[in-house]
Amino acid sequence: MKHLITLMAAAFLATASLHASAQAEEAERETILPNEEELQRLGELAGEMFRRFAEEAEPMAERLRGLMEDLDAYEAPEIMPNGDIIIRRKPDADPAEVPETEEEGIAL
């Protein structure tokens, strides 16, 4: 009886494995690959998305470029014992580079 149960379990597992394998092969045959027109359209859509992103990001990139140039006017950050971070202007920095309002500077 014990051998019969083992034999039945093995037969069940083999059948299930064959069934799963057949389903995987069928799913693979049903896979639809994009045709040349669909790939062309996908490329056009990706190009349009990239163009829009570049247009929207340009003002931010210009602002970032300006901020990076402003960094030359400052010393390296200094962390104080109490955890405060101090960023000092270089003594020879051009006073014209100092932002006049908070909107022109970096507000944290």
C-alpha cells in the first residue's frame, strides 16, 4: 500500500510537470512581438517624451548651473560641535554675487 501511494504521488507530479511545461510552451507561442510600424511609433513617442522633458528641465538646469557657479564664492561647509552647519563666504568673493532676496538665494 505504501508503495502504491508513492507511485501515485510520483505519477501525479510527473503529470503536473508535463501539463505546466505544455502551458509554458503554448504561452511562448502566443507571445505577440511588435511589428516594424509599432516599433517606429514607440520610437516617436519616446522621442516626444524626451523632447518635452528637455523643454521642462531646461530652466531648472540653467538655475542649477547658476547655483553651481555661485558655489565658488563659498568656503567648504563646517560642522559645529552642536550640529550646526556653517557655510562662510570667501573673503575675496565678489559682493555683487550676494543674493538680494531669499527668492534669488537658496532657501532651506
